[in-house]
Amino acid sequence: MASRLNPYISFKGNAREAMEFYTSVFGGDLTVSTFGEYGDTGPNADGIMHAQLETPSGYTIMASDTPDGMSYEPGTTITVSLSGDDRDELRGYWTKLADGGTVSMPLEKQMWGDEFGQLTDRFGIGWLVNIAGEQS
């Protein structure tokens, strides 16, 4: 898989509704995972941890609900997502984007098997980097 760049939109409790709407607009296949599917038993369990819409036109839209306790500020709810399986390429982008920026989650292996990190670059733009794990 080649690396790709796409929007990642944050919502506050209505990510499923929004992504179902985008599916009705663009068509395609929507996949959704909740926080509960990854072990959360609290008030965020039914919230969307990750949703991804792959459209027939080749667009990808990703989204999630912002869990309680995390900052949610309308107007700053879109982040740029870089994903793929070329570890060297994506780590190189990560290193360059982090230079002068602020890392909020280090690029490291996550519970879903991929390497993932989150940062804000020196210009205030949020970035998510996801390196696909080994497929079994």
C-alpha cells in the first residue's frame, strides 16, 4: 500500500451520524470501531474510536468521537492523517513534522497492532501518523 494523506475529523458524540451522512453523500464502504470494542467500559464505550469511509471515487474520510476529558474545540476539529506500510518513509515524515512541533502521542506500537503517533507541527497543524502492522 502506498502512503496516503486524508482528513481526520473529530466529533463530540455524533461521529457515527456524521459518517453515515458522508456515506450517503459519497457512497462507499464505512467501517466503524467503538471504544468499547477495545476494552473501554466507561461512558465513552459506545463512542466511535475510529471510523473510515472508503469511497468509489478514491476519497478516504476518517473520524472519531472526542472522549470525555479531551479538549474539543469547534474550528480545530480536522487533523491530517498520514498512513501506509512504508515504515522508513512514514518515520521520516514523522521526524520532520515533529521538528519544532509538539508530540502529544509518541509514534509507537498500539493496541490495534499498528505504530501510531500524534503531533502538532510548528505551524499549529495536527498530524496523525499510522504505520500498518504486520498482517497475519
